[in-house]
Amino acid sequence: MINTMECAVDAQSLISISLRKIHNSRTQRGGIKLHKNLLVSYVLRNARQVYMNEKYAEIYRMQQYEEVMTVCNEIQELNPLDLVEDCEEQTVDCCGSMNESPSLCGALLPVSHQASPVQHIQPTSACSVPIPLQSEEVCKSPDPSFYRSCCAEAYPVSNCDFSPVNSMHCNKTTVLDLDTHVVTTVESGYLHQDCCASLQQCCQDAQSPAKKRKLDFGYYVSEIEEVPDFTPCKRAKFEDSSYACTEPLDTSNISNLISIFGSGFTGLVSRQADLEQALNGQFCSKQALASLGAWTRAIVAF
Amino acid sequence: MEEESDCRKINNSFLRDHNYATEADIISTVEFNSTGELLATGDKGGRVVVFQREQESKNQPHRRGEYNVYSTFQSHEPEFDYLKSLEIEEKINKIRWLPQQNAAYFLLSTNDKTVKLWKISERDKRPEGYNLKDEDGRIRDPGTITTLRVPVLRPMDLMVEATPRRVFSNAHTYHINSISVNSDYETFMSTDDLRINLWNLEITNRSFNIVDIKPTNMEELTEVITAAEFHPHQCNTFVYSSSKGSIRLCDMRASALCDNHSKFFEEPEDPSNRSFFSEIISSISDVKFSHSGRYLMTRDYLTVKVWDLNMESKPLETYQVHDYLRSKLCSLYENDCIFDKFECVWNGSDSVIMTGSYNNFFRMFDRNTKRDVTLEASRENSKPRAILKPRKVCVGGKRRKDEISVDSLDFSKKILHTAWHPYENIIAVAATNNLYIFQDKVN
């Protein structure tokens, strides 16, 4: 467990500082220093680890808070007599056929936190009926790759705000497709809007669009393999997008940095590599990209 | 220990009075020869300056053998690797003296890629009376020669010349960080980030690889070699340190490729101390055998450790060099100071160890009395022949009069390279572009 208390800067700043160092090392005299870059990569890995832990803790807290608030709001709005009905409707709407496409609603909570929500979601007010239903469906364990493919934004989430339909708060996200090695820019959460916008729409034909997207988002799947938690898809019903978008990283150099990192460590030392392994001084060779270490994949999603 | 200070500035040019230092003048290595008579320094500009100790004279008994410039030569030049589009720095990374076998002196100096053997010899006679050329060197017209004479050697002003005798090149893909001469005086090894090569001093076109830690897939790289040294007496034994804080001792008799170590020295990390920078501060920057060959000393960013070769599980002694920096690691990371590679040295009897710090401070630890002292190498704070005053860094609370607070330390003034005379209490301390030589006070 990394002790972050003694550090003056937070994990995200450390990540950007480290990337800048690696970027600068390309142009310094004498060639790339393998030792220094290796040490910087360790800092990068540690910072990423802390960042991820913080992020998921935050998401989980937000999730719980939203659940509680929504239920409370609904309780206030609804006539007590309509309570059960509405809640049932809602759950059906929300999830369509629960067996077939449980994913989106189930995608609300990280897989590993399945057990705990049952307790946490219990509000203090008297709305006990719908809650178990909700928790049940929330607790369902969906097919991992399915919901991932729908909404999963490769971590970290800061670049995209999971905002409701009409909100266009999403920033641009630059991603590197690991399979085709194409750098694409996702505008204003367009892709997310499609799947998060209206849950009904999403759930009703959840199968087809999600599956279609599975191809597009296929590259995200490989990102997540080593991370037990995943980014949940936020329900459109939530009024405020409480995924506080943390200050995005300086994206001005991101595409360049991705091209550095896209080539992995081999790219960094390509100028030093033995002739037989030489990448002809070029970064971003397909071979290197395909064999990215897991920790470098996080960086390409920035 | 009381010290007498005697300052020398390498660059005796007009820059003497200026406070700035050109980067080329920054000293990058300091080394006494095996008798202590000579002291060599290398700098970032590829030059080597050799100092020689004056013979003690009865006329001036208090000037006990000062060091004067003996020879200066350009060892390495900047090069360009056209194949990889890389510039190769001329900075001298290490100098190691060979034991003296005749009137000439030999040293090995290395930059990132090439090791060179230099011969430093004196010439105090020159031949006069050539037949085919006159005193100025102009060729005489053969028609004017009527007699033959035998040239004679006449004394001349002492001239010290340095000639490159061997060039050991094209053996390292990565940057050379160490060289070490074997006690057999026939071989030496050169170490880069991933490999160690063994050379014969006479043969330049072939070297043997004895350690190779390069992974088949560079993505899996987790550690690099940071320093290596031969055992002072056993010519088959050497150690190398890694960026992960471990030291491996290898025996060349075991196999041709010493990837498998004979001994592995590592102290388990304290999990409560874990921070973002744990890996960086545990990386070993220097490793040195004691003169006796029984102990090892390693330097990482915040500590110096003495290891007993017979105990691999933990060091014998750990000394905190500047633990007050532990809370400043973040800023030290931002300004790159956390990557500074400090060296460490033993005194002749292995009873005291010395290493550098920031603000031109250097530290000495007496292993027997467990006392330590912080001294400063600066002209402002010490006059020639004045006794050095111990310094103290104030870590918190009320700062006393002579103390310096951590926040006012100058991190651009770092002492990375120091050397200790093999027998006497004379030390050489390199502070950026200045060389300080301190001697024990003569009573």
C-alpha cells in the first residue's frame, strides 16, 4: 500500500510529470538513459495504482450516494400507493428482460462490490419495497464483457463525464486502438451518449447496439483484464453528473505521448536496441504495440 | 577528524573569478592511484586532469605534499553514431588507475561507449644533433651534409605527455557506468545497464560477456545494473549492484556466463515506508569493496550500507546520509535531483566511510565510534589551511545559529564524487567544477 501522505502532489500530477520526463528524455544529449526511464516508469506505475484506487473509491461512494438520493426523491414524488407499481415498472424499463440484458443496470456497480450495496442502498425512509428489487437487479452479476463493451470507458474516467442525455459536458477523449493502432478522438461523449442516454432505449434493444459496439469497443476489453473493478455506466436518470470530472490531463501533448508509449519500452530504447532488434529508429511499430505491457495500456487511454 | 583545507581549482583560466561554471568543467569522476601519489579527475568535457603530490621538502615542512597539476589531456571527444542517430557524450564516467609497473603511469578512462587506456609518461631529455634535420626541425638539403654525427640526449624541461595506448570500443549497446581493473592486472571489466564485459588489457578487438540481464522482451525489463567491481584480492570474484537495491556476487570459475550469482545481498523493503518513489530511492548508485575485501559498501539515495560478504540477508551497518530529504522526495523528483548518483569511499583502514550530499556537504561515518560528521566544501566557508567546521542541518523546530534548515539547502551544489588516499588521511572532494583537497592537520 503506497503511502501518499508525504507527497505534495497528487497522483495525477505525478503521472503528467513522469510522462513529461519520458518525453524530454527523447531529445536529451547522449541518448535515452535506460536507468532513469525505468525508474520514472516505476513512479508512473505507482501513481497510476493510487489514482485508480482513488477513482474507484470515489465512484463507489458516488454510486451509493446517487442510489440513496434517487430512491429518496422517488419516494417523495410518488404516491405511496403507486410506489410498488412504479418501482416495478421502473425496474422493468430499466432493464427490459432482466435475464437477457441485465448488464446495464448491473453495470452500475463494480463487480467486486456486489455484496455490499445491499446494505448500503437501504435508505432510512420507508421505501422498503422497491429497494430489494433494485438491489437485486443491481446485484446481478452481468456478463462482464457485455456491459463493458457498452459503456466502459477505459480508465481513467476523467476525460469523459457520464452526463445525462442533453448534457454535452463530455470532453474529448483520445484513444489508441490497440488492434488497428489508430489514434481516434471521441467527441463530446458521442459514443457514451448513445448507450447511456436513455436507459430504456438502451435496455430495450440492449442486445443489438451493445453487441455492435462490442466490436468498436473491443479494444477496451483488453484494457480491463487486469483490473478487477470496471467503470460502471451511469444511469441517465441521475440529474447531476456527480462524476466530478477531475481536471483533465494536459491533452495538448497526449497524442505525442501516446505515440511514445504506444511503442512500449522497446520504443523508448529502440535507439539503443541491438541491431537485430532495431526498429529502424521508428516508434510505434505494430509489433511493439501488440505486446504492450499492461501498465502502459492505461496511459494510452488518457 | 580535524582537517586542513587546501583548495585547487582545475580551470586556471580567466574563469577563476567568475561564479558560474561551464558545463564542460563539471567534474564527473575523481580517483587516486594505488600509491596516492597521483590524483586524476575527469570532467563532462572529456578532459582528464592529473595531479601529482609534491615531494615533501624540508624547507617547508608545513606544506606537506600538496597536489599540483601534472598533466592535462583530452581523453574522449563527442561522437556521433550515424546508425542510430545518437550523439555519444564525451563525459568521462569513470577513471581507474592501473598499478605502476615501470616509470610510466597507466589509467583507464571511459565515456558512455568507449574505454581507453592512457599512458602518462615524463620526458626530460631530448635528442639533439640530427643529421637530416636542423635544430628547428627543417629538413636539411642532403647536399649540404658533409659529416655524420651521433645525436646526443640533452636535458630539457620536464614534459608530461599522455598517449592513448589502447581503445576498447564497440562492445556496449547501453551506457557504460563502471570499469574495474582486476587484481590479476591483466584483465578489466566494463559494465553497462544490462551487460558486463571482460577484457584483456592487451587485446582491444575482443571482449567476453560475463553478465547479461537483458530480457528477451524488453517490455519485461525490471532492473538494470548500476555498478560493478572486482574483488580487491580474489581475481575470480566480482559484484554488481542493481537498480532494485540488490547486490550479486559472482564467481567466474563457476561458469563462463555469470548470470547466476553465488551470493545475493538484499535487504527486504519495509512495507510501511512505501511511497511513490520507493523504487528510485532503493536503486544503488555505487558499490565498493573494502580494502580488506571482507566488506561491501553500497550507496542508495538516502543511505550508505556496509555489508559483510558472509551475510546476505541484511547489511551489517546502515548509515543515514540525509534522511531529512525523505519528506522532500516529491520536489526532488520534479527537479530530477532524486536521480543523482552519489558515490561512496572507504578510507585506507576501512574504519571510516565517506559520501557526498547537497549544499556541498559531505559526510563521514566512523564505523568504530559510530560518530558521524558533516563537512562543507566551499571557498566562502573555509579559508585555505583553516580547519573545517562541522555543519548541521536543522530538521525541524528551532534552528540554532550555525544550523542550516532543510529548505535553504542548495540542491544544485551536489557532491557526487569523492576519493580517499589509499594510506593517508587525504581526501579529494569534487563540488561541481571545483576540486577540494583536504588533509589531516599536522601538529
